[in-house]
Amino acid sequence: MSSEETFIHPTATVDRRAEIEPGVFIGPYCVIGEGVRIGRGTKLETHVVILGLTEIGQNCLFSPYSVIGTEPQDITYKNEPTRVIIGNNNIFREFVTVHRGTVKGGGVTRIGHDNYFMAYSHIAHDCQIGNKTIFINGATLGGHVEVDDWATVGAFTGVHQFCRIGKYAFIGGFSVITQDVPPFCRFAGMRPAKFYGINTIGLRRHGFSSARIQQIKEMIKILYFSDLNTSQALEKIRETIEPSPDREEMLNFIASSKRGIIKKVAEAWEIELE
């Protein structure tokens, strides 16, 4: 099929009120509801279910048995017309679930561009996902979670409702996250999750210079390895670290935290602060 042709398999069920742009591929036994809009070049392989007021951008891929836009798992939900909005170039692997929002949470579950959701990942109601994130198999977000650009959520990790995950953060597998995860850092573990140092490898892969990484390390030393509380640490960072986008990202993220950030540190020999 050409980029302008739309293919709908004879076994698929597509509501006549759904909006399907040119170049969309809808495979066998897929189900598309009446409020769905699917952008150009998006592919649904087989047995994909997309319901509700769900908007999907261009060139996304949905693997078998992914389910998008169904009702939120929230006992206060009363069938209000809430939504899911998904950007371009996202990959949803097998059995991924994305639930639409709730009125009390703003009404929209939102996913940006170029994200990769591996098998069995779950995005609950009212979550806000940025761009270029990776969710490894079985990663699970509770409702109202925010995940910033370039973050990675490890396999079978659970993130508590209303938590935030900062830019370029890396969360190891089988972790339980109950507070905010600051940007640029690695965290892992259960009861509680712990700080495991700078996400140095990830930052280098994304083009961070040695000078940028060193500045981040200086901020982390103040935040995690001084005798200062969080407020005092933020003030010292403002006073001693040269202004930069990375400094502002860290300061703004922590200052706006409502649940507080994870402060527990792993054993000293496990930390890599060069």
C-alpha cells in the first residue's frame, strides 16, 4: 500500500464515526470506537482496541492486544467524556494499556512524541508523558503521574499516584517509586527506592558534554552529600553553581515538588560520583 492508501482488514470493526487519515493500516480483528481519530501512517497490527475520545498522531505503531482509551480504573469515574491524546512516532508493544483521564484530574491522559512502551506497560488515567521516554516491560504508572522527556522507567516498576519523574532520569527494574525522581539521576529499589548516582551513561549517550555532567555532579553533591536539608541545598546551589538550563531544570523540579524527592542514598560503595 502507498502512503496515501488506507487499509482496513475485513475482520476489523471500525465505527463509521471514527476519523481515519490516509495511510493508516488497521489489521485483523482490531476494534475502533466512534470517538477515535487516527493520524496518517499509523499502524495497528492485529487485535488492537482503541476506544473513547482518543486522538492518535502520525506514524505510531500498536502491537497485538494493546488497549488504548478505555475507562479509567477510578471508582469516581461516571462515564464523563474524558480523553487520551497521543502524539507522533510512538510505539506501543503487546498488551500495553492507556486509560483516558478523569474530570478531577484535568480530563486528559497525554502522551507526547517518540516514546517506546514495551510489552505490558500501563499508563493510568491523567498521566502526562513527555517525549522520547522508554517504558520497559511491565512498567506501571498510577494515576496523575508526570514523566518528563528522555526518562526511562525500568521493568515491572510501579510509580505511585501524583509522582513525577524528571528529565533523563533512569529507574531500575522492580522498583517502587513513592516520591518524585529528580532529573539526570538513577534510582532503584523497594521500601524505599534509593539514589544510585548520576545517569552518566545515559547523559553521554544523549550528547551531554563533560562540563555539563560535572555541573550536575556538583549539584548532586550538595543535594545528597551535604548536611543541608533540601531547602538549604537548593539555596546553596543557587549561590554556588553557575546558571545554566540544567541548573534551572533541577532547581525548578525540586522546588515544585509536592510529594518531596527521594532522598535515601544507596551504600557509598554503590555510588558513582567521579
